[in-house]
Amino acid sequence: MIRRAGYLILSASIYNIFESILLGYRYYIIFSIILFFVFSSDILIFNLTTARKLRNVEVEISSENEKARKFSPKEFTIAFLNRNNSPLSFHYYVYSSDTFRMSGDFEGFISLKPFERAVKKFSVTPNTIGRYKLGPVSVYIEDGMRFAVERAEVSKIIDLRVAPALSEIMAARSERISNMLYYTGIHYNKKAGQGYDFLTLREYVPGDEIRYVAWAMIGRTRGDDLYVKQMEEERIMDVIFLIDYGNGMNQGHDGKRMFDSIMADVIKTSYKIRKNQDGVGFFISSSETNVFIPPERTAAPIENLQKVISDIRPAGSFSLKSSLDFLKRKIKKTTMIFIISSFEYGEDPRWIRDMIGSYKAMIFIANPYDFIVTGEENRTLRATLFHKQHDLVERKKEILRSLGFRTEIVGSRDAYRKLVASYLYAKMNNMGE
């Protein structure tokens, strides 16, 4: 393929030839013809010889598997094989996502002897969860004068599945065995029933079971009145996270994406709920993705969620109405729904009351401005955008609160705290009945 510079040089040479003929410059005509012959010969020989050799280069990119974790380097190997009968030198580089930090020999210049095989290694450090493409490897070669270039995309494309960082998961798991941040493991909602913990006393009425009679209280109050013990019945609450996974959640830059930050806080909150012996489930919804993980009182739904989100990325549009219609067919009315969305869609928030109906729900608005690139440039523009976005998000929150829903604006720094606080609020107010 001829570069733009090659076309310019050839065009200039032809123009000089015609100009010399018209003006009668005999020696300049010869000089221009020689230049045109040299330039065109260089390009022609390159395309007929060296460029064709590039097609006989085999490249294979490989790794142990196609799974990775955020912030954890993953090693890859590139193998080059020259199947030509002559030596060949060329440049190469690996196509990658902007969410990857690359290090090692992922690009460079290599020279191979006939039938020689060379191996290069590089590492990829993902910054965001989801499924991303790595590759193919692009190789290219130039002629000596750099008038022409030949490119080829070789090797397969690897679908790299990025799971949440071990640091985030381990932090969540360690939280399950400590109560330094919140008083967990305490069931605030109490109800008289067939439990094992004592709650209170009441007077005996015909039909009460004899085994609950408080014999030690006979004669201590009013003569021979009988009292029975009321025991505390442990109440279990299921929480399901309805998570917007449309394009509205794919905001931010390579090291700070909205969906990545929110999902990390959802996982940590889920371990908190699991530690308190309540059930947790998930529904990831968009026009492109619909994954429902039923609530359970085990760690299985959380582990399943980590596998799911490592294989998808936010795409398409989000419809709260269709998502709630689906959930109503799958869950009980006693299940608490945590709705997490940027609310970047056309549905009127005033309809949410009719959409949810008699189900219990809390709403969390992801603030897009909290995930933009920060810096000192354009400070006036940033301040204007911040105030505009802040007013817009606050207006959404006030509308939802006026409809009777507990609503919070969440960002990268406070989503976990607000999710846990809302869960504890629901427990203390017996919202799981």
C-alpha cells in the first residue's frame, strides 16, 4: 500500500516532467525522469517482494486461560514464525482496550531469520470488570524510503473476562468476620413466635401451650395468675439488587467507570447482608443483557454474580418498567428491592409508584459527574457542569422521595455506606415482613 507521502512524491515527479517538457529544460527533464524511476521502482519492488513476505509470518498470542482479575497483572505470550526463505524485519503491536495497562514486549521491532521462531512476553493489568478484546496482533513493514507500507492483522482475538479485584472481595469477606464498621449479626426486627430467644411475658389465656408457662412467676404478681413466655421469632429478609446495566452506567474513564465502582460496592454490601443471615439476589437488566440470580441465604448468588459481570459490559437501554414486571413474576412481595440506576432513560419517574405497586423498594441514583476525569483544566466549565448535573440529580431525588421512596444519590466514595445504611434501616423497620 502506498502512503500519502508516496503519492505526493510521485505526483510531484510527474508534474516536474511535464513542466520541464513545456519549458524546454532538457537536463531537468532527465533529472525528473530519473527521480520518478527511482521512487516508483522502490515502491514497486517493495510491493512485489518484501510486502508479500509479510503474509508468510505466523503469529500466535496465548495465555493459560482467558480469565483475569482487576488490578492483577496477567501474562501473555506472542510467538512469531518466519516461513520465508529469506530474513524479514517488521514492526508489531497488540490491539487492546483502553482499560488495560500494558507492560513488556506488547509492541516493538523484530528481525527473523528464515524459518526462525521468536517468543515475546507482555502483561496486561485490567482496570475495569467486564469482557474485553485483546488482539489481534498487527504487523507492518515499510520500504526504505517510507513511501509504502504493508500491514496485516494476524493471530486470534482473545475475549478476556475480568472479574472483580481480589482486594475488593477479600475486604468484603473480612468484613463478615468483624464488626468494626457496623453492628452486624444483630436482627433488629422482633416478632413473637416459635423462636428460642426470650422476648417478653403475657398473661395466660386458654389454649396457650403449657411448655411456655412461666412457673417461676406464680405468686410474684397477683396471687395465682399464670404468665406465659413469648419468644422472639427470627425474621429473615431477602434483598434483591435491580441493577441498570444499560449504556447510562458506562460512564467515566478507563480507571474510574460507574458500573465497575457500583458493582464492587454491591458485592461488598451483599457479603454484609449474607453475614446477617439474610438472602441476597441480583437482576442485571438492559435491552442487551438480562441475568436473574434468585435470592439465597448462601454465598452462591454472590459468587455467581462475580462470574456474570466478568463476561458482560453495560450495553443497550434500560427500562425500569419491564425490569420490575419481570421481578414481580420471580420474587415474593416481602422481598426488598434495591434499584440502582443512573436514570438516563425516557421513563417518567412519577410512574415508579405504579410500577412497583405493593412491593417494597429503595432507590439509588448513580451520579454521573462523580465518575468524570478530574483536573485543573477548564475549571469554569467543570464548575458549570457540576452545578447543572447536581441540580438535575437532586431534582430526580426529590421527585422520588415525594412518591414515598427512600432515595439516595450515590457515587464512587459513598455507595457502599449508603447501601448498608439502607439495608439496616429496612431491618430495623421490619420491612422484610
